Amino acid sequence: METAYLYVRVSTDEQKRKGYSLPEQEERLLKYCKFYNIEVKGIYREDFSAKNFNRPEWNQLFSEIKKKSSGQNKNILFIKWDRFSRNIEYAYEMIGKLRKYKTTAKAIDQPIDFSVPESTVMLAVYLAVPEAENTRRAQNTANGMQRAKLTGRYLGKAPLGFINLTLMNGKKAIAPKEPEAEIIKWAFYHVAQNDHKISEIRKIANDKGLLCSRSHFFRILHNPVYCGLVPVKLNSSEKQMIKGLHEPLISESLFYQVQSVINTKRKTTAKRDDLQSLFFLRGFLTCPICNRKLVGSISKGRSKKYPYYHCRDGCKTRIDAIFLNNCYQKKLQQFILSNNTIELFKNILEDQNIKTQKASYLYAQKGLERKINEEKLILSQGRKLFITGILKIDDYNELKKENQISTQNLKKEANDITAKLKAIDKKNQMEDNALVKIFERFSEFETSDKRHLVNLIPPTDIDFKTGALSLDLNQAFSKILSKKNNRKTKKNEFH
């Protein structure tokens, strides 16, 4: 009795096509073996592409063939030669390897008699046709993608800060995804300022919630998709930028400004950035002895470094920089917004477009809910048609799969809108306490913001021995700010 191993294979795109399912292939092969009295030694079921032989089930089958290399001749049976391979070069190579182990590959629908020399011509045809089909399919796909890109559509996996969507017309698209989109906008803006190292900006972006590696962050900065452009490769050396259909996160001018920054040798150093952050009072302090502006520098001790504000040219005035910074910060945090300015500040900070934006999001949310319910209804009707026998199993499965994908995309859109609505509500529900204590988070301000605030409210009457100081409030600040102690006293007076 002859023996054979059965090999059935199907790729992802073939699963929809009738006659290519694994059970159907297996059933036909078993009937063939029963009719010709062939003993089945094993069945190997593959769900993998045939572009090469690096397939899990095939590797197991080939290992089994090598173990049983001695003894009688063996066969590997499959339906057609395209189940075996879709690459003529690899196919001939594998046929040669199988011969070494006394094994013959056979397609029951495309039989080849290897004892007849002329039959090798038919084998070449059987093997060449699947490869030609693959090449044509790949070329058609590439041409289709090229045409889609030329119309401004972005294809493939959405870059960080975007999400893949399927529109109602079935076409693929990308849309901004929060909170990553907002963080990427922030990163582009600060890189364009060129006042911090890119590694520091990436670290802050990571802390804000943008999870990406150093190399990924640089790819983001180089990616024109973020300014609404889609790169299209016309040939091996020429590339064209097409205006995309998706919503950009930044302007083109900001994108090219960032390219100029990252492609130019940058003069900003870590030491300079650290000094600017550490000595934010520099330029606002005057020596009480010689009346010159104090500078800032770091003194090296035995075990660590000590930052000081100090005078020059033999003048011995100096004070611990961190200590004086904290004194200024504590003094500043004693001030809060007065009662009569809280409502004014709320109105100033309120985004005038928030109400219109919220109404737009609510309208879109209702539209998505309606579409999700419509998808549920379509699936329910399809299920009834399948139960009554009007709809075939293949058509029902395809309908169900398309319905699940469409529903999943609609739910993603709905979740994004819900997140945006929550963000708007969070802005509107600003607590009085957070607004009143306007300087509470002074230590978290960026260096440029700290220096701007010191310029508006400079320190005066500084005691360089004790760190005691006063703040110079101009007339405008005197009207909108009051001390915490004064506020408490007023409350007690009412009681």
C-alpha cells in the first residue's frame, strides 16, 4: 500500500473564496486516498502565505519526512500546485530536497508523471502561473495604493497621534487621536523654539503620555504627515508631497521650521539649559555693596556642586541660588487673586469656541450612535435571512465580518469624541481654588515663563544673609492680587 502525507493550505485573502477552505481541501484529499487505497500518515493544515517555504506546518512536515528518510517511497498530496508554492524558484529547490528523502510532491487536480521527460514542461506551467498571479496582484495593489496616495489618502498603519478609520464609503482614512495628538503638537512647537535639547523635549513628552523611543520621536519630527502632507514615491529617486485629505496636527510652516532646527548643528547645550533653569533670577539681582548686577555660577565642593548668585572682581557678595529661588517662590505664592478678579479671569481664560465645538461634538456623537444602531440592525436582519436559508453561510460570514469591522471603527470614533467632550468639561469645571492660587505651581513653569514673571514682579529689598525679600507689585497687580493672610482675615471678619 502506498503512503502519503496530506498538505492543505490557505492564505488570508483566499479564505473568502469558495473551494479554498481547509476542510474542503482535506475532504477531497481523503476521498482521493480512499479511492486509490493510499494510507494517510498525517494531515498538515497550514494558514500561511506560499511565497516561500518558511511556514510552521510545512517545517513540521519536512522534519517528519527527514526522520522517515529510509524505507519505501513517500508522497505529499495537495489539491493544486499553488497550494505547494507560489514561487517557481523555491518550488524547484524544494522538489529536489524531497527527492533526496525519497518523497514525491503531487497535486491531485494537476497530476504530473515525473517518469515522462516532457511532463516537466507542464510542471513549469503549473508553477509559473501562481507566481505570475502573485506578481500581477502585487502590482495591481501597488498601483492602487499609488493612485490613492496621489489623491491625498494616507494608507497603512496610522502614525502615532492618529487613528485608522473606515469611512462610510468604505475608504480608509486617518484622524487625530488624543491625547497623543496634543502632545505631538506641543513637541513640534518647542523643538521649533530651539531653546531646549530635543532629548529634554522628548523626556517631557514621555512624561505627558507620549510613549515612544528616541528613534521613534525623531521619525515623528521628520514625518510630513503631521503637517497634512502625504509623501508619494514616483520612482527610485523622485518623491512628491501631496496635500493629504486628513486633518493636520501642525502647519506646514511649523513643520519646515522644525526641519531647519533638527538639520542644523545646534548650539544649545545641556549646561547652558541647566544654568538658565537654575539661575532664573539672574539679571534681576543687584549687589548691595557695589551696585552691579549679580551673576550665577556653580562652585565645586568636595563631594558635590553648589550654585550661587554672586558679584565679581573681588566683591564677596554671594548667596545660595537654590535658597534664594525658594525664598522668591514662597513669597510669590503668598499672593492670590482677589475676589473681584476671579470671574474676570474665568471669562478671559474661557475659550469662546468651546460651546460651538461642544455642540459639534455632541451632534457627531448622536450621528455615530445612530450608525452603530444601524449596523446592529443590519446584522440582526442578516442573521434572520441566514436562519431562514435565504442567505448562504459564506455570504453571512462575510457580512458579519464587515459589520464587526465597521462597528469597531464607529466605536473608536465615538470613544475619541467622548474623550474630547470630557476634556472640554474639564476646562469648564475649573475649580476656584486652582484659579485663585495662580502661582501655586511656579516651580513647574518653564524657564522662559519664570523669567517673564520675575520681570513683571521683580524681587526688591533683598537681605543676602537671611534671604528675606519683598516683591515689587505695580499698580495693576496691586488691584488684582492680595495676600493669603489678608483673605483669611476678611473671612474671619464676616464670621
